[in-house]
Amino acid sequence: MDASTPFTEATIVRTGFADCRAPYALAQLANALGSDPLALVILFVSPETNLPEFVAQAETHFKETKVVGCTTAGELGAKGYTEGEIVAVGLPTAHFAIKSLFIDDLSELQAQERISEMIQNRNALAADHPRWTSEFAFLLVDGLSTCEDALAAELAMGLGPVPLFGGSAGDGEDFGVTHIFYEGAFHTNAAVLIQIRSNCPVHVFKTDHLQPTEQRMVVTAADPTTRLVHEINAEPAAREYARILGKDPEQLTTFTFAAHPVVVRIGDQTHVRAIQRVADNGDLVFFSAIDEGVVLTLAEPEDMVSHLERELSVLSDQRPPDMILGCDCLLRRVEATQKQVTTEISRVLAKHNVVGFSTYGEQINSMHVNQTFTGVAIYPPLED
């Protein structure tokens, strides 16, 4: 199968795609997902969508099904990268059971209650489906809440060995307001965790195409709660970052940050800490919390297309997945656009049946990361 192979419809997980401006978009999606009972519908909603109209249609067409979703920084649809769409993923009750945990105020720390509820949910799923052995958790969180780091760490304590992945809701490239959809309404400063048990083998993964260089820098002044880095190497942050790159600090753009990210090493792994923008006072605003004393390493990208093809092909080493549910950082899309490889990236995504959305950040187990692709490969049950 070559890179131009078109999207192959999943046979277990249901998918649907509609123009967000279409007058009956939700009806199209409901029809595409079919008549089989669904344990969960996930909707990735373009920020161009008329949200009040969306809510009314969702109530009409999905009133018998648990529905969650979020606004996006772009969608991963039938042909790869797309914009202005609503993407639907349906998990049939024949293969999936779910429990949801809605967090309506991310500023309130209720760790013990949340951990207890997650443990109860997991036990209930195991009791109801003792012969199903696959588990994973999927997180959607307000991408402008600045709470993803603390939330991912907190949730991991309640999940134990169950792998978690997820994405931060987006607002295109506007960074205005991001929304989580739950119980028939859009919410801000909120998150929803879906705990899933299945008879389908699954593999949760993360990947990025960034290789650390020898160029290191130390954060010498920062405010992790606001994700602001004031100083690097005891110099104003933006100016020092620009100096290391050999660039004019007045010319730092989103393209610069996408092309020259920084990573931190935790254990034997590196995790991307992407820069969002330069503040008016010369601070660097990050997509993740950065503390004083952290050593940042400048990273350089591999070829995006060949790297993504290689990483997704590994997931098909034994047999191809039915589909891949993916969370792909906005900065990866920005880089692909800058390098004029969006068509090639889209072909790879479509070839491997990737469906999902572009995010303001990604979660993997206890970590909130950036400029990364996280996801779950879902395989047909072995007994089938």
C-alpha cells in the first residue's frame, strides 16, 4: 500500500465527517455512524461551527448516546489534515464500555474525590466486562486553562497501570476561547476523562520527530502557574532564545517556535516544551509549565513525512489497526504548512486510518507535552 492509498473505512470503530457549515451536519454524522448501539460518540468540532446550533442538533440526533467533544485547532479527517469540519468517532457497545468523569472547574483541586471515582469506574467496568482485558483512558481538556500539567499528573495517580492519552481543545490559531462538550453543552475551564474497556487490543503511543542537539540553556526565572519564562541563562528570555538561534528577537514568530522547539529530559525520555509566543515584555509564553532551574535543550526536526510514516507503520507490524484515534499538536501542522508538506502528511494520516484533531497540547500518561502526536491504535478482536 503506497502513501497515496485513500482512507479505508474502519469496520469496528464508526467514523463520520461533515462540513461544519452544512445545515444538517449532525444529521449527516448520525447517519454515518450507523444504527448499531454506541457506548460513546466523540465529536471534534471546528471553531468555525455555530455552537448554539450545534448544541440543538446534538440533542436531537444523539440524545440516546453519551457524547463528548471539544473545539479544535484543525481536524484529522478522512483525507488527513482538514479545517472547517466536524469529525465524529463512535465506539459500539459490542466492543467498548465506558465511564466518564467530568471536571467542571479546573481551578478547584479535588484530587482525592477524582481518584476515588476513577478507581470505582475502573472496578465497575471490570465487573461488567470481566472477559474484556483492554483498557485505556482518553482526556479532553480546555486548551487555554493552563491546568493540563497538574491535571494529567493528578489523573495518572487514579489510573494506575491504565495508559492515558489526550489533547487540549483548540480555537484554530486565534487562542481566544476553547470549549469542552459534555452533557449537551459547551464548557470552558473544564475537562472530561473517558475510561474505556474493550475486547479490542489497543496500543497507546506518543511520537515526535524532534532530535535533541548539544545546545542547552537554563531557565533562571519563571512562573510555572502562568507558563511564563522570564529569563534564560540570566538574560531576558526571548532575547536569549533569539541569540542562541542567531535571529533578531523582534522577528520571532510561530514558525520560528515550530522549527526550533526545546525539549526537557525526564528519565531516559525527552518531552517537548513548545513556545506559544513572545509576551509584550519579552517573556516567553510556553504551552506547558516551566519551572526555574529546568535545563532546556534545543531540538532540530527530522523529516516529518518519513518519520510519521515510519512511526505509524510500526503500529501495523503484526496486523493493521482498525483505526487510530489521534491528537496532533497545532505546531506540527504549522511546521508542515511552513515546509509545504501538508499534502504528504495528510496522505500518511489517511493511509493509516488516523482520525482526530489538532490540539493546543497533548497528554500521555502523567505528562502534558507539546509538538507531539499522541493516540491509540485500536485493533480488531483476536477472536474475530
